[in-house]
Amino acid sequence: MIKQYKAKEVEKKWQDLWEERSASQASEQSDKEKCFVLDMFPYPSGDGLHVGHVENYTATDIYSRYKRLQGFEVLHPIGWDAFGLPAENFAIKTGVHPDEKTHQNIANFTRQIKSLGISYDWSRVIDTSSPEYYKWTQWFFLFLYKNGLAYRKQASVNWCPSCQTVLANEQVVDGVCERCKTEVIQKNLKQWFFKITDFIEDQKSQSSDVSGLLSGLEKIDWPESTKKAQQHWIGRSEGALVKFAISGQEECIEVFTTRVDTIFGCTYVVVAPEHELITNQWLTLKNQSEVQNYLQDVKKKTELERTDLSQNKTGVKLEGIEAVNPFTGEAVPVYVADYVLGNYGTGAVMAVPAHDERDLEFAKKYDLPIKISIETVGKNSKEECLTDDGVLVNSGEFDGLTSEEAREKMTLWLEEKKLGAKKVNYRLRDWLVSRQRYWGAPIPIIYCDTCGEQPVPESDLPVSLPTDVDFRPTGESPLTRSESFHDVKCPKCGEKARRESDTMDTFVCSSWYYLRFADPKNAEAFADPEKLKKWLPVDVYMGGAEHTVLHLLYARFITKALCKYGLIDFDEPFMKLKHQGMVLAEDGRKMSKSLGNVVNPDDVVGQFGADSLRLYEMFMGPLEDAKAWKTDNLVGPRRFLEKVWRMAEKVTEKTSENKTLQTLLHKTIQKVTKDIEEFHFNTVISSLMIVSNEMDKQSVIAKENFETLLILLSPFAPHIAEELWETMGHTKSIFKAVWPKVNLQYLKEETVDIVVQVNGKLRGKISIASDSTQKEAESIVMQDEKIAMYIQGKEIKKIIFVPNRLLNIVL
């Protein structure tokens, strides 16, 4: 046996052996129960990994190794989210092609991950920038297109002036580009969208019902915060559609409201700058030039700025137009204001300043009437805004009704009068997928002057990225300027045509990648149906909470679309989801190259070893919490491993007769098993340290006990566990062993405290031998002086006994 623990030698030895033996490769032929464990696959940046990335990779590796020891056939793959702006921007700066730089980065990531002992199935690696992969990304676009779920339209979109591309709403954070933090502006462009909104509610299909994006959340084991974030982003609201006639005109303004109970307090109507009343200009406005000037100012604002409650509300009255309240017959003024959005509801709202804060602010600014139509105790002043439900006042025949009662009756009134109807509205908009950049999957559409818009035939996929491209951003896709890319004929008439120049949002690539892992080398389909049935859905998925309304929502949409059309038989991609907390730098800030506080795992592995790093990352605190990195604290895990290493010298073939140690060991098996299932890895390590300390106190250690400790430790510190397992005389890997089972005999307490009651009232506790019979318990209770006081001289009618818990004397 090696006398000194040399982590570098041990870890290199076993990493080479694991690779040589394809130790982590999932078997298609296995009849074991499957377990698919997946990390959100990384973007291979030029900076490589930092210790923050190591946290979630280690966590899923622990769980994967544990499930293998439990007898599961585990699929634990890795891939690269390789398309994207960073590589393209690097190409613009240096002239190095994105493909070259990306694959240099992938090689570095691979080296670093392997140095950590992560047990990925390297035979299934995927790369979203490879033609073999993006062929099927394009196939997915065509699948959606042919089923009416992909369409192109002119729209006001978020535009990043720095990245020179369109952004989806989900990629705009606090009014700036999520990636480069540049302030986002609005542009009108023709863009491609996916109809994610079709799947908000449940869908019917020929084979089975498909749960919607809302109801599907009920059947998956996800953090509640993530579920609530998706529910909020989808934004389901029940209300009423109300028709406000326009005085002297046949047309009307349709308004969506969740508070029809306040309609008697409506003093004006507001339309969005994008509303057809403005854009179609079918009504002559007396102040047309004033309105047009206002519309030009609005174009400079982002959607977030327009809806921010703290922003100053602005608008212009539409002179010459009045709207008629269907309940009162009263004509009210109409304004155009930027705090109303054209893409939400109908793009028009009824303004009730007494019961809506935005409306109140606007009404005060423009000196508009404020009418109270809801009252509640203590809030009836026009200076206060009552937004809660209450009792209707100044509301005609509906006076005295509660808000809830009024909403129901007023909606029925609208339906009877054909002036409105019950309506459900959503905040979620369709997914904008067009991007005006080079390094992404080309959209497989051809434009013909004669035949119009034509999908690329599936037999012609992939539509390859051209190499004759000037990467410099100009506001249109670099593919526009490639002659070779547009050398194409119409697939319908054969005449010269032109390809779509935009590429797809990289979130399209990641919206289906988990499916490809089931069959990554298939050239005939995105995956074989039988292999999809074997491995999918993903059992455990881990990644950052920042993808709550991006990747996670998009992946659910793609899964549901495939399920609806019978290509797969499940409608949720990820059954259990875990988020890791952020690992902060030693200064408490986020690790960043620009701040100079990044810790490279290469340095930590070189100094302490991969197993010590893995243990430390898991021991820092609860997985989901943010934790500050402290390099000095790695000494503790390293010393623990050195102790386990030295303990091997005390191992004997003798069977342990130390009952106290056996009890602790089996309690440890029970706790470690439970805590791994719940991803409480920090408490697992604490338990392993405690039982190791007790073992180390013995002059000799029973081999069976030490081997149990090694198996429990192996998912966390696989290299040292393999080495010590081999020194115990085993020729097969420790991961071919069986996870220890708890012997309940050792979990029984020798004595237990039971509650003693008299007529149901607590009168004391007594200590008795565990599993005592009722007769034995009664004998001890009757001898207790305190209990005797309550029963002396009285007739005992019956005794109720619950073993190891309670004895109740009924008098």
C-alpha cells in the first residue's frame, strides 16, 4: 500500500482507467431501471471553468455515481452550447473564426472537467455548432413551421445597439441587454416567431392530452420559486372584454379589464401607441401633428420603461374622439399613452383613477375626473387609491354588491347586451427567434419572387453556414452579404431565389438538446423513438435559476409541441429540477475576469487534488445557497481524506463487535442515503466525518465497516475511494459494488421514553426498554410514585397502549 497520500498520482491513475474502460458509458442493452441525470450544458467561453462551475457538475456527478451504486443504468451526458455572440464578437475583434475559437475552448473545458473526475458519458458529446446537430435544429424549425407554430410578421422588437441584433422580451433585464448591459431600443422589423402561446393551456392531441405550460407545473418536482416565476411570466388573468362605442362612429374600442366592477368609475379610455386607432388613422384627429410627435418620442422608450410604475406617465388626448361607457352611456375622453402596451390584452384600457395607481397619477397630471365606485372601511378619499376589492357604490343597479359578485353579474350583463364577454388574458408573448448575427443556425426558409416564402426541403438540410462572411455587425445579418449562401433556387419553381439571412436564437439549440443525448449520432432522425422511450424524460436536471423564463420555458414548449403531434409520449422534459447557489469570490462579489477575483479549478486541483475540491464545494453550505469561496478552507477536506487514507492501515478481517460503532454506522447509512436523495450534500459530508472519527478511535477497523465507509464516500471522492477499494483486494471498480443497506436491528434504541396519560391528560414520562409489551409497561407505570397519585383508590376502566410511544389510563 502507498504510505503517503499523493492525490495527483491517484487521480491521474483512475481518470486514465475510467476513460480506458468507458466506465461511465450508459448501456442501451441494459435492463436496469434508467436514471437520466443532466446539467444545463455550458457555453464554452474562452475563460474556461472557474470554481463556481464546479459546484453543479460535482453535485450531479455525486447523484449519478450514487444511483449507479443503487443499481440504476445512469445516463449522465455532456455537450456544448457552442453557438452565440461571444465567439462572434471575438472573431470581429481578432479575426479568428468563431468555429476555431469555439473548439479551442471546448478542448480546454473537456480537459478541466475530466481533471475533476466527473463521470460523464463522453461517447454522447454534442456540439450545437456542428452541422450534424444544427441540421436537426433546422428540422425542428420546419416541424413547427409545417404545423403552424412558426410564422413571420412585422413587429416592434427589442434591439440591442451594441450586439446589433433583436432580443426576446426574456433577454431584456431592467431595460438593458442581458448579455452586454447596453440600453435596449425599439425597432419595427419583420421577424420569425414560435407560437409558444398556443401551449399556455392544455392541448388535445390524437393520442393523449398535453398539459399546458401552466397546468404542467403541477406534476413536476421543481423549486416553488421557479414555478411561481413561470406562472408570473405567463401572467394568466381572468377578466372581461368590454366594448366602448366611439361617439358618432360604427367602430368601437375593445378593452380588457380584470376589474369590470370598477367601470362606473371610468373617466377616460387609454389606447396604446401601437393601437389600430392610431396606426390605421381611420379617424381624423384635430391634433394629428401633436399625436405624431408624441409617437416619435415613444419609439425611443423600451417596453420596461413604459411600464415602470416609477416613470412619469405621459400621453396626448385624441381631440375629436370620445368613447361611450356601455354601463352609463356617458362619453369620456380618449388618450394615447405609453404606459399601455399594444401587445397586452387589446392594447386599450378603461381608466379608473380612483382604483388604479397608474390611472390616478395620469388623471392628476392631466386634471381628469376621479370617481369612486368601490368603498371599503377607511379608504374612500379621492386622494387615496383603493385597489382592493370592496363594495360597489355609485354603480346604479349594482350598488351594494361585493366586487366578486359584481364582476360575475356585470360580465353576464355585457354578454346579454352583446357589449362584451368573459375573457382570459396572458402576459406571455410568442417567442421571437430571429437574430441578425452570423454564429447561429441559419433559418431554413427560401424567398422566391414568384412563389413567396418556401421551406427548405428536409432532404436539403443542413443549410450550412457560409465561410465568405464579413463578421462586422451592420444591423442586418452578416449572411445577407454572403454570395455563396444566396446561390439557391426556389424548391417549388426552380427559379433563382434568396435564403433567409437571419439565424436562430441560440435558445432554440438548447430547447431540444436533452432529446439528442438519447441518440446523438443518428443521421436519419433527431433521435430514434425507442431510445427516446428508454431514456426520456430527464429524471434530475440542474442549472442556474437565471434560466427560469428562458431555456426552461422554451424547452417545455418544444416538448409539448412534439408530444401533441405524437413524436414523443411525454409532455414535460425535466421531472426534477435543482438550482445551485452562486459561488462568490473571497471578497464576496461575483467572480469576474474584469474584477480579477476568479479562482481557476486547475490551480486548486494542482494544490489540493480534485477529491478535496469536490468535498469542499459540497461542504461549503446548502447547495442552493450563495457561498463565498475561501481557498484556505480546503485544508479541512484534504486532512479528512488523509485520515481516511491512514485508516486503511488499521483494517482487519475480523468482524466488528463494537455495537456503539455499528449503530452509528447504520444511522450514517440511513442519513447519507436520505440526504443524497434530497441533495443535502453538506450534511452528508458532516456525517461521514463523524463516523470516520469514531472508526479511527479503534485500534483495529473491521474490513466490512471500512468498505462501507468507502462506498458511502465514493460519490464525493471517487479517486481515493477507488484506490483504497483496490488495496482492500477488489479487482472490480468500487462503482460496481452495491450501496449499503440499513440493518434496522442497529437502529433500535435500547430504551425509549413513553408518555403516560390519565384520562387523556399528560401526567409524566417513563423510560422503558424498547419494544416492551403492554404488560411490562403497565408494571413499570404502576410503580411510579407520581403516576400513583392520580390513580390511587380509583377504578381503572381500561388502558390504551401505543408501543414505544404512549400509555393512557382511563378511569
